[in-house]
Amino acid sequence: MAPEIQKAVRGFVAQELKGRHAELDSLAEAPLPLYDRFRETGLANWWLPKESGGQGLTLSDSVDIVNELAYGDAGAAFTLFISILGTSMVSLYGSEELKERYLASMAERGAYCATLGSERNAGSELGRIETVAARSGDELVLNGEKYFSTNAGFADFLLVVAVSAEDPGDHLAVLVPRDTPGVSIVRRWDVIGLRSSATYEVHFEDCRVPAGNRLNGNGLRLLEIGLNASRTLIATTALGTARRIRDLCMEYAKTKRLRDAPLVDSPVFAAKLGQMEMQIDVMKSQCRQAARDYDAIMESPDPATAFAKQGTLKSALTAKMFCGQTGWDVATVGSEMFGGLGYTNEHPIGKLVRDMRYVSIVEGGDDVLRDLVFSRYVIPIPRRS
């Protein structure tokens, strides 16, 4: 990350996020005004390609940016980066018209997109989704309901994964402008963590868009490809949150006394913080390796074809799994250090514990990802599905 970008991100965190844990945990009306102020830094949607008017920063740059943002607030970081899931799908597999109309607008306005895959009945088995896209002349007509979608309430456009009405074995990824008739927000979820973000349930009823709004390829495969970037950055939020927990523990230990001496002088405390530092360092390495693997494909002559063959990246899966589990270990140890205070809302540590929990849940829970790692990377190649 260039020094000027690091300075801008750290300045935003210091001015807008640090010391405001109660406000950021309040489930206030979305989107929070602070997101407009992030746009003023010039870094909104920093990953969008230069040909679409963006800065074209790499996923490796994104890891450094999200690490800083999540140190201030994981929910804010999530809101600001999660559009990478949908935009990467459009950038790789959308028509030139879609890229010019929607990605260029996002780059210019600092706007958002949302990706809609999950459903009530399908859960993590996306092959069972029930939202249907039917061809009607030169249009696609969508009907169905999507369960969890962050930013959908204020996004410029939605990337909807649906099953084909004509071929139940085929799935489509369709770009739907947010203001299209037939799109309605059912509710905003009252989540226990990341409460500065906003996740919605969305309903589609006879929602019509041009047939050209379909991306090129099987929708489930395209979603799998898009998840490589977002899963890596979700893992990175665990890294930033863990760093914040470590620093809060150090601040507390300097003033908390144990047996007539500062807690920081306790060998037990030193051992716990030494362990925590080791875990943070390995989390950082995991996130950076996943980002390097992703960037290597993006810098290849034909990244769309390369990703279509590769699908999910092993390093993205393992980074999310490892950082979610290790971050939870860090949060558990950190909250225990505060004793009873760690089980209250009077101190930021309680919020950080709840924020950390999401890493192992969204975009595939750990059991789902374990099975994916096994089926793709453990069993012999001839037997893989």
C-alpha cells in the first residue's frame, strides 16, 4: 500500500471510527454518513479497474486497506469492501456495455453493489436455490426471495444468482438495477455484530431486466469466483479486529493491578499476549498469500478464463477458515482478560467479540468450507466432483 493511501485510510479510521464503538454498534439507519466521508478520501471502491475509472488497486493492496479499516470497525470495513464480490464478477464476465454503464458509475460516484445468492431453504447449498429467471423475449423475468444481502438497501445494482426456468440445471448471474420495478426490501436483519453494516432480505416479483444483463457463464461458478476476493477480505477483518483486541489488552494491562503490580508485568499475561502476537502474524501471512494468488491470476493474459478453470482458490478458503477460527481464539482470550467487564457493553471488547464471530459464518460456514477443501483439494483428482 502506497504511503499516501495508508495515511488517508489511517486518518479516516482515527477521525470516523475510533472511540465511536457505541454509535457503530447501535444499528443506526443505513448507510451511515461516515461512508460519505470515506468517499471524500478518493478511495471508495479502490479495487475497480482503471479502464472503468477506478484506481485498479490489487487485492494485496486491499488486504492492507481492510486491515486498517477493520482495526477501527469491522462493520464499516465490510460495508466498504463487500461490493468487490459483485463488481469482480461484472468486471470479468459482464459485457462491455454493463461495465461501462455500471462499474464506471460506481467509480465516479463511490456507490455500492450487492450480491444475492443465499435463500431461506437453500442455505449453503446454492444448487438448491429457488429464485427463477425466465426468458421473455429480449428480457429476463426474476421471481423469488433472497435471504441475506449486505448493502442491498442502498446499492446501485444487485447481482442476483437464479436458476433458469428453461433449464433447471443452469444458473444465471443477472445484474438488476436497484430501482427496477419488482424489487422490494423485505426487512433489514437485526444482526448481533457488524451493526454498522446493513444486511437485507430482498423479494423479486416479475422483475424485468434486459437479457443482456446476464453475465457470461454459469451463475454458481461465477459466484464461486467472485467469493475468492471477498472471502480473503473477510479473513482480513479478523486480522484487523484481532490487532485492536491486542492493543486494548495492552492498554488495560498497564493500569490494571494484580498482586500490587501492573498486569503487564505478569508472566501469565505476557505468555497470552505473546501467543496472540504469533497468531496475528500468521493471520496476516495467510491473508497476504491468498491475495497474491488472486493477483497472479488477475495479472495473467486471460484472467476470466483462468478463473473459470480454477474456480475457488484453496488459499482463499484456508485464509477465511484459519482467520475466523484463530480470530475467535484471540477474541475469547482477550475478553477473558477483562473479567466481568468483558461480558458487558460498557467496554469495546464485547462488541469486538461479536464482530469477530461473523468471519466463520458468512460466505460459507467453516463446515461448508472444510467440505469444499476436502472435495477440491484433498481427495485424488480423478475422484473429485
